[in-house]
Amino acid sequence: MVSKAPVVAGTRPVMSTVSTSAPRNGLQRRAISFVALILAVVLWAAAAWLISDNILPSPFTVFGRMIELVVSGEVFVHFFSSIQKILAGFGLALLFGIPIGFAIGKSQFMAAYFAIPLFTFGNIPGLTYAVFGLVVFGIGAGGPITVSAMVALPFIALNVAEGVRSVDGGLLRMCRAYKRPFGTIVRHVYAPALAAFVFSGVRYGFAMAWKVEALTEVFGAGEGVGFMIKRAYQEFHVGDMLAWTMFFVIVMLLIEQGLNMLEKRIFAWRKDLA
Amino acid sequence: MTNTLRDSPAISNPVPVTGKAPGRFVGKGTSILAGLLSLLSIWVVWEIARLWGGRLPSLAETLARLGTEWAGNEIWINFAVSINRFVLGLVLALVVGAILGVAIGLSKFAEAALSDLTMVGLAAPAVIWALLTTMWFGFGWLTPVVTVFLSGLPFVVVNIAKAVRAVPGDLILMARAFEVPRVRGLSQIIAPAVAGSAIAAVRFAVISAWNGLLLAEWFGSTSGVGWRSRYWYDANQMDGFLAWVLLFMAFLVLVDQILLAPIERRATRWRRV
Amino acid sequence: MANIEIKQLEKTYTDAKGRQTRVLDSIDLTVSGDTFVSIVGPSGSGKTTLLNIVSGIESATSGSVSLREGGRDAKVGYVFQDPRLLPWRTVMQNLSFVQDDRSDWEVRARHYLELVGLGHLGDRFPAQLSGGQQQRIGIARAFSVEPDILLMDEPFSHLDAMTSRSLREHLEQIWLQSRKTVLFVTHDITEAVQLSDRIIVLAPGGRIHETIEVDLPRPRRASDPRVAVLQAEVLARFEALEAAA
Ligand SMILES: Nc1ncnc2c1ncn2[C@@H]1O[C@H](COP(=O)(O)OP(=O)(O)O)[C@@H](O)[C@H]1O
Ligand SMILES: [Mg+2]
């Protein structure tokens, strides 16, 4: 699956063979979704009640724990710590990924040269990153930062390469016909064409990096979300673990949504997003 | 949450990365040379990293360890155990995921009800499932199997739903107008249309589930490939750990290149000509 | 008064295996003043290559091209077969992109947008326009640099018959107002007869097969019987050429 960068989920095809007897507007849709979530929580509560053991705390216990964590501010401390490491890692990934992507996009030789390392970076099981991060860097911030960088790198490099290849030859010829200077071409043709691809690489890379970064913290860290999950596990505190998991999922979805909206905004010219 | 599955391709496609060089013409000799140079560079970088982060093993030690693991039959024994668990969890995920995915693809009601839950499943990292199942089921076979199932499931759901949506309604109407028999419609219209996403479903599920299996065996098992790699890690023998990492990668590459890639090439040939 | 002088122009492509294909073969062509010259020829006869060399996008294998206006190099505007707009810039920004003379480009850009009938769409992105509108922006862009020489490569061939007819009439009007030297590539003989002062027929292999002068009053209507007669004649010669090939 090579990421054709601005891959955006397809539009809904005409499904005339299927009778859909349901919601037409967003409100109805949201209502159904809400009821489904409530139902899931009720099922969970019922299971907890049946088992009635610490091993599966009730949703109310977990929500209570979440509120406590928010009130005490612990959530913010640890998420801030994790996000800082991811951002640093992404900075590194951009720093190396953009030039590498350029090289791959421009030269067949470079494409063949970087194929193996990028494949490896992109496909190593997360466990490997976590262990080597710990072994090489100890429990400091270095491990998670390097690991996020390595996870994000192939996404960014391959997307930039795709972007470089996609720069429309017709547009470049148009620039020549109108004798545009090189700086102008970089600014008005290459940069906007690549921006969308870089952004898309960041978006794809983010979801992966976020998970592997947390995993690295599970294996060894002094703070961060993964570290808190690990602590809950060691103390056999299922409620805490579920609470942190919920935060993890919520933050990930929020950031995803944020990036999504930002993308639509910045790249308003793109038809597939319109 | 206003997020829908379709808005978020990023987290539903975990690994849009392959090592394939771009499909343009490059001399065979050149790309082999580049590949060799690449391996050489990796080795050099590794040796430099070793100077700095002293606990990294050398490649020679790692290969030697691979040899002794092979000789001691550890590779076959552990892979047999793990593949057993892996296949069981994966098949479950494929069956359940296909049912949910078809429902989501066909009915707007099911989509509204299930897509937020699927998003949550996509966003949750595999390590959570590994730790939770270890706490719930202890060191039995359930821990890895359930982790494999849960880590693979959401990816199957999303991609099968996508496959179902790719069924071309207009072509089906056309087939009806020509009174094409059902079986032929199924094999000539529906199968080719959904093949791409269906294979993506399997591929992403395999990658994600394999990752989950390793973690589950690392934390909650006393056998299997994940456990074996932890054994060397706990013994502070990083050459043993690295040897197993190479095997993990080899397994993924084998499944991908030998099982899935040829099927995909055949199924999506029409798109590339 | 712009002046195009092409002398003994040759273009040969060499592929990866070293095989050579001659695409243009001893082209001699002189165009002076406000002449509208059409170049027709079967597909693959080198029309686009010729325009690309004239515009400076490609270089010739041998021979020379000179584009002069008074005592200086002539300025060129190019309308491509596809619109070739920067998708991430609005219509006005696209026009701004090609301007050298920054002083009053905006006035000029607005003027030509009006002329192609799209004055109200300056803030749209290309993706928000229809194919015909995008092509019109491409035409406005070429005029907005106030070129001495206008090159057009089958500018209407991707459009439906209605749109291309109305754009053709538009083009004729704008050209009658602004009078430039035009090299216009087309495979549509009706179009060539309607627009041109001179039609150059390229044969496969990139030689000039013949040159036909068109001396009909403007504006010309497709319904004008003289246009129809000339069309039939050019078409007949074209068919003879294809039969010979
Ligand atoms: N970059 C290129 N390399 C090799 N051959 C080319 C290239 N560009 C055009 N050609 C060949 O040159 C010939 C003329 O092309 P073109 O000028 O585009 O023809 P036309 O515009 O008249 O259809 C064609 O046979 C085409 O295959
Ligand atoms: Mg052409």
C-alpha cells in the first residue's frame, strides 16, 4: 500500500441495489451513534456487575477515576510530556524525511537505495522500537523522540517523493513558456504541491507514531501516558489503566479530527476535499 | 464525536508504506547495486550506533544466535505455537469483522451505530489489549488469541465496509437489464470491485494483529515467538532479541510477498493497465 | 510589428536505446505583422513540438527561431491544450503569477477576465470552475501579459462543440481588437478556415506540406458559403495528404 498522499476516502457510490431505510440528517445519525455508545457502556456495566471483581471495574468507577485525574491535573502533565516528545520526533522526521523524499522522487537510484531502510522503518513491529529505544537511550526522553522520528520518517519521505513525482510537468512547461524565475517556481509550484503531501504524511505518520511512542513509554520512561499505563498494569489497577486508555483514545481522535479540519482549511483548493 | 470512518483514513491505514521502488524503469543492475549499498550503509550505521549505545549486538553474534536457535529447534517450536494462536485470532477477526463491515457498508443505521466504536478500536494501541488480556486471562492461550482478535478487528471492519461501498450499483443495474445470471454478476462485477479493499483488510489486519501477538506473548505468555524474544531480552542477550526481530520481519515479508501480493496483483491488474 | 522567423528547423528525439525519430524536418516559416496563422496536420505530425520550440520550452536540434518586436525580443503568450492553471491559486493569483510588469497587472488581468466573460470569478479556485471556464482563464492569462506573439495549441479541442464555438467567436473578437501575431495549432479544419489568414499544413514526419492563404472578410461566420467552399477544398487536400501517407 503505497500512500498516494492526499488519499481521501472515496465518495459514496450510488447504492441503488440497497434500500436504506434510515437516517437522512446528521442529527439522527448522531442520535443513533450516541445511543450505540450508551448501549456499549450499559453492556460494560452489566458485565462488571456480573463479574463484580476489581478485574473489571464498572464504567462509573473508571469515569470517576478520569475525573479525578483531570482535577488533579495529572492527565495534562503526562499528555503534555508525551506530545512534546512526539513533536520533537516529528521535527526530526521532517528534517530528514523531506530531503530524503526529494532524493527518492528525483532519482531512481536513491529510490532503490532507500527502499530497504524505509520498508524496515515502516514495518518493524512496535515492540522492536520500544525495546531498542530503551536499550539505547535508557528511560529518558531520547528513546521516545527517536522512535517517533523513525516511525514517522517513511510516511513523510514517501509522501514527499510522491509529491515531487506528482508535480505536474505541464505546469513546469507553462512556467518556462512564461519565463518564470526559479524562485517563483519553487514558491508557487513546488511548495504548494508538496505541502499537501507533507501534511498528509504527517497525518498518517502521526497515528502510528503516537501508538509506538506510547509503547516505548510502556517499556521505559519516567513520565508520559505510556508510563502511566505501565504503572497501572504493575499495580494491577485495571480501573486506572482503562481511564488512561480512554484519555489516550480521546486525545488521539481529537488530534486526528483537528488535523483533518486543518487540512481541509489549508488545502481549500483541492477538489477531493471540497 | 462527529468523526466518521470515512473522514479518517489516516488512522485506519496503519502502514501505507512498502519498500517497492517506484514502478518506472530502472536498470536491474543499478537497483541491485543500490540495494547492496543500502545494506552496507545499514551495517555501517548499526556499527556506529553500537559504539555509542553499547548494548546493541553485532550482526555476527546475531547470526550466530540465529544458528543456535535453529539448531535447538526453538524457531520451529515457537513459531508453531504462535502461528496457531495467530491464525485462530485472525480468522475470528476476519469473520466477525467481515460481518460488521458488510453491515456498515450496507446500512446507514449500522454505520451510524458502529463507526464511532470502530474509531475507538482503531485508536486504541495494541499494547492496551495485550496488558488488559494478561490481567484478565493470565498466562493462557486466551491472552494472545484475544489480543490478536482485538487488534485486527477494527482494520477488517473499516476496509470491508469500504469494499462493500465500492460495489458499483450502476453496473449491477446494467447486469440486471441484460439479465446476466447472478453467479456471473457476482464474479464479474462484485468480486473485482471489492477485491482491492478486501485484500487491504487482510493485509492491515495481519500487520496489526502480528504486532498485537508479539506484545501479548511478551507480557502474558510462557511460549511463542514474543515470549522467546523476551527470554533473550531478560537474559540481557540482545543478540538473541535481534535474531528474533529478524524472524518477525521475515514472517511479515513472507506473508505479504508470498501470500497477499500475488493475489493483489492478479485482482487489481485491470487498474494498472 | 512582431516578426517570427524560423529557419531550417529540425527536431530529432533520441530514445533510451539510441534510436532517433525525426519530428520536425527543415521547417522554414516567416510570419510578420498581425497575421493569424493556423497549423494543421494529422496527430503526431509535430505541431505541439513546433510550438514548444517557438516558445522556448524545448530546444531545437538544429536551425534557428527568432521572435522580434521592433528592436527587442518579442513577448510570448501560450494557451495550452489543457488549462495548466496552478490548482492552489485563485484565478486572479494565477493571472498574477505570469506577470513581469507588476505595475498595473491587476487592471489588465481584470480587463481580460471581463473579455472572456469571467470577470466575476476572480476569487475562485480552478477546481471550482468548469473545463470551459478554466480554458477561458488560460486564454485570459495569455492575453493578460500583452504578448506580441500568441501561441495556441488546440485550445478548444477538449471542449464540447457549443463551448468551443462560442470561445472561437470570443477569440476572434478579442483578436480583432488587440491584433497580435498568432500561431494557432488545430486539427479542426473548420476552425482553421474560420480564424486564419494563412493555413500551414504539416505532413507526417514534420515537413510543411503546403501553405494556403485565406483571404475572406472578417468576422467570418461558419454559415458563410465562401467559408464552406474553402473548408471543402482544404479538407480535400488534407485527405489526399493522408491517403499518400
Ligand atoms: N519527449 C518526447 N520524446 C520522444 N518523442 C516525442 C516526445 N514528444 C513528442 N514526441 C513524438 O514527436 C511526434 C510529434 O509529437 P507532437 O508534436 O506532440 O505531435 P502533434 O502535436 O502534432 O500531435 C510524435 O510522434 C511524438 O510521439
Ligand atoms: Mg499536440
